[in-house]
Amino acid sequence: MKTKEQPKVSPAKAIGKGYNRFWHNKQFYRVVKGSRGSKKSKNTAINFIYRIMKHEWANLLVIRRYSNTNKQSTYTDLKWAANKLKVAHLFKFNESMPEITYIPTGQKILFRGLDDELKITSITVDVGILCWAWFEEAYQIETEDKFRTVVESIRGTYDDEDFFKQITVTFNPWSERHWLKKVFFDVETKENDTFADTTTFRVNEWLDDVDRKRYLDLYRTNPRRARIVADGEWGVAEGLVFENFEVRDFDPIEKIKQVQETTDGMDYGFTNDPTTLVSSIVDLKQKEIWIYDEHYEKGMTTKDIYNMLQKKEKLKASITGDSAEPRLIRELVSKGVRRLHASVKGKDSVMHGINFLQGFKIYIHPSCEYTIEEFNTYVFDQDKEGKWLNKPVDANNHIIDALRYSMERYHLGKGKDKKKTYKAIQSLGL
């Protein structure tokens, strides 16, 4: 009989404060929404490493909306957790799959995406039972049906008095319209056997003063965003600039072939603001915009931007960039981004662009997480009496600004690019 090894570091010290109820909970649904920096993902990772070692019958399925995002997030967090508890030598880490195996027993931590949720239902394990699932960044899952399909695969029983099945769900609550609110937080409709909690950056004793000041400053600069990012509360629909959008899964290749019109826009930043790229399919006849790709990154140099555009096969695309950075645009053009040009700035240009976008139905691919976040938090400003102004808050709009720039060719009469179809399909790597 194998002797169970114990973590070399106290789990209580590793997780810190604020997660005691979460740690010990065994209800079927264990759900945590939280602010940025609330250590919910790190705590969940430590909890699962500890539980795998404790329960020899347990196996874990880790889910994100897209499989390729697991390597940079959940897989890395679980590897970090094993090191934090000083038990990494007891686990085999296979990054290429990815997959983690607990060496003493052969228990597995498996990673999958909801790219094709039906494939998940047939997963089996060699040791014990697949009894736990962790849905990380669950806000990206656009429909309840996708979630339910995976939950149904967590079934069966095991002859052990400590046995329990559990679905763990962690996310940032960008919009009160999301199905997660109805299913797990609204008293009238929430699932039975559910533990639901909200955490904030205030329980994270390991944040430094710079991070804390950044969150606290949001209460001054953007109170609506602070409600979500700092307090972990639901983003509310009141005052949203755009009510005409929907997150929908679609095949970009087929949609490009069907519509034959694409457009790209860029906004630039460095230290505090990101550089962004947004790519869309524009159906002028049906008045629809289908946003299918994005890039969002701080600290990008000219070379970094060029390499990103090269990787996305956008060097020959017609891109409209923020006119506030003429030097950067000239540098990129000289490097080979030949058809990059500056946006048009003028009186009321922001509202003209917004009004034009409001005339479309906008569909956002679920892989465009920063676009989804901005559309759910971009709001009109208010005066001191709380009355809404016809002017948006100039914050959290870097993707939306890039989208405005990309659409100038349509409402400012710049005409249609007849080679866009081929180049758009090429940009998808085909």
C-alpha cells in the first residue's frame, strides 16, 4: 500500500485569508466571481493539487472556452501550485498535451476547451473516477448549453465515504445579462446544492502597494468599472454605449466567404494603455458587423507590433490606425506595413463613429475576450446630478476606438477594397 505524502508547505499559509469556506466546500456547484487580483485562480489551483494528493479516487477536468488558452493559464497555475506546496517532484507535467499526472497513483488532471464540447463527454480515466471539473474564466462560455454538456459528463460514484463530485466555476462578472448570474446567483433561479461567493482584491495580502493603488484609483476615474474590477460585482446594463451587440460563436472563414468584406483598425498605447488590433467582417447590406479577431497588449515596441501583424498575415491589409501616433505609423509603413493609414480626427469624430456603429447589429466571437469586456463596460458619462450625457467615458475603449477607426472607410466614403476577401482568409492562416 502506498503511503500518502503530505505537502511540504501548510496549505493554509499558501492560500492566505478569505477562502476558508471555498476550500472546505463539497457542494455540487462551487462558484466564485471576483475582482481582478482576488487570487481566486491561484487558490483554486492550490486547492486541487492538495485534493488530488488527499483523495486517491479523484481526477480533475479543467475547462476553458478555448483549449489553447489552458497552457498559459490553468496549466501554469496548477504547476505553480505544486511548486508552492513543494510537491512538484510528485507530479509529471506534460505541457504539450497539456496533462498533469500524480505519479504515486496515476491520477490525472486533464485540460480541454469547449471548441467541441461533445468530444469532452467521452473522456475516461484509468485510475479512480472523473469527479471534478473546473471551469476557469467561465464568463467566456457564451451559452448555458455548452456548460451543461460538460457537466453531464461528471457522473458515476465511488465506494469511499469521503467521495463527492463537484463543479468549480471561477470568473470575472462583466455583465449582469450573462447566464451565470441567473443560474448561480439569483435567488429565484439559482441551482440547488450551490455555494456561490464573491471575492475582491482586498483579501489578497500579497498584492503590492502599486497594484492596490491602481484598483483604488478606479473609484475616482471610472466608478462603473470599479464595481466589476475592484468589487467583483456584476456590470450593469444601464448607461451602456452599445446595446446592439451579442456574443455568438461563428465560423470566420465561412462568414468571410459569404460576406466578402473585412476591415481592420488599430489603437496605440505603451505603458498604461494597450496597443490593440480588431478585425471585423462587415455586411453592409444586412447592417451587421462580425468581430472575429483581436490583439490587446501593453508595452509593444514598433518591432513587436510589426511582428504581431506579420504573424496575423496583416502586412498587406488595409489598416486604419490612430492618427495621434504619426511617427509610429510612419515607422510601421517603412518596415513594410504598406497600407497602414491614419484615422480622421475632427470635431465630434468620436460620436460620429459611435453613432455609425450603433446602426449595426454587432456580433462578437467568444474568443475576443477583451472586445467582450469593453462592450460590457463602455458607458456614457454622467453629470454631478447623475444625469446621462451624450458623451462616453474615455476609458476601457481601446478595442472600440480601433473598431471606430476601421469603420471610417464606410461612413466617410473611402470605398471598398476589392481584394479584401482573399487577404482576410489568408490572415486566418489558410
